[in-house]
Amino acid sequence: MLKNDVEEESFLARLRIAQSQLQNLKRQTAGVSNLQVQTAETLPGLEKALDEIQLAEEELKLQYKQLVNAQTRLARERLRYLQLFELAPSAYIVTDTQGEILEANQAATTLLQLSATNLYGKSLADFIPEQVRSTFDAHLSKSSKRTSFRSGPPNYNAPMLARLRLR
């Protein structure tokens, strides 16, 4: 083998190594290029999704604030109702449709000489004189069967408005 042949083989070997390295580099950069392309295609979608999430977050914050405000107003109105109910000069008793006492204000507890706790669950009929109890029972029965303007079956557990005068 001549010196030129050795050099030529060495050159060809180095050339094959360089070509192999070039192919490896192309494969590696092709992966990077694909990754860059995928990233470039994905980023706008991610940015849009993030913007939508931020907008949804702002809307939720607004809705939460409105809900808190509504709850605050409701709590104030409930307190106002309770104060009006409790401090009313007339006796107020809330019953279910069967006449069972659910609530009573201060005037009612004074009139009936029992605490609100002791009144709860008692039948209002227990406080009606015997001679008119049948009239009261008939009125209560008639009232509990009365349908309201609401559609659907009557709710026998819902409070009903009734007026009772004691003489």
C-alpha cells in the first residue's frame, strides 16, 4: 500500500465519520426543529387559553363579590324581619298547616305565658278554649286544604298566614 492509499483510506474514514456525525447532527437538529415548530404552534393556543382563564377568573371574582353583597343584603333583611317580628306589639305565631307552633314573638310568649322554646312544637289548638276549639279545628282544616296561587301539590309543611283574635 502506498502512502497515498493510506492517506486516501484515512481521509475516507474521516469523511465517513464526518458524514455520520453530520447525519447525527441533522437528526438531533431535526428533533429540535420539530420541537421549535411544535412550540411555535402551541404557544398561541396556550396564550389564548391563559387569557380565557384570566377572564373567567375575573368573572368569577365579580360573581363572588355580587354573591357576597346579596348575602349581606339578605342577612340585613332577615335581621330586620326578625326584629320586626320579635318586637311587634301584636302577638304573632307561625304554625305549620296542622297548627303546630314553629315560631312565636315576644308578645305571643307574654300572652300565652310560655317561653318561645316551650311553645315550639305545641299545637295552637291547646291554647284555644274548649267551647270554640271545634270551630278553630274546622277553620284550620279548611285553611290547610285551601290551594294557593302556586302550582303543584300543596306543601303541608309550609307556614301559612292566619289571623286569630282572642277576646
